[in-house]
Amino acid sequence: MTNPVHDRIKNDIYNNDIVLYMKGDAMFPQCGFSATVVEILNYFNVKYETHNVLQDESLREGIKEYSEWPTIPQLYVKGEFLGGCDIVREMAANGELVAHFESVGIEPKA
């Protein structure tokens, strides 16, 4: 049996290069961890989609099941789950995030 929330997530992450599941949205993050990831993505000036898990409890739980990762935010790039705030922050600091963007054809404009 298919899971409608998982189908929605698959559709989101395979039809957008960068997707961030977060608390709030890019204009108004509602937690510090989500705000940090938004700041990082904005710093690199890449186009991304956000989905506010606070507006949909089934999405909030569904994304955790889908990724097998217990926390929000969650960042996906070209369909691949990269991680949450700490991982994204570390990847940004050591150059891995830019390298990953470039390796999948996304040109950051930092």
C-alpha cells in the first residue's frame, strides 16, 4: 500500500533541486535550527523550496519516517537527504556543501 505523505515527499524532492523541510518558511523560520539552514542556503544564493511541517502534522511525522531521521529541519538536494542543521552547517563550513552542489550541477553564487 502506498503512503500518500511519502508520495508527496517523493514528488517534492524529485521535482525540485533543493528542498528544505523546516519549521516555518524561508521568510519566517520558526526555530533557530531552521533559520540557520535558511541563512546558509541564502548565503550560497541557491534556489530552494521550503515546506512548513508546522502546518501539517502528517508531513511533520511523515518526513521523519521517510528519511529515518528524527529531527527537523531536513535538507534534500537532487533527491538525496543531506541532513539536518548541524550536518549542513558543518558541510558549509568545510566546503563540502559547495562541492556537493557543484557535483550535482547546482551553481552556488557565494
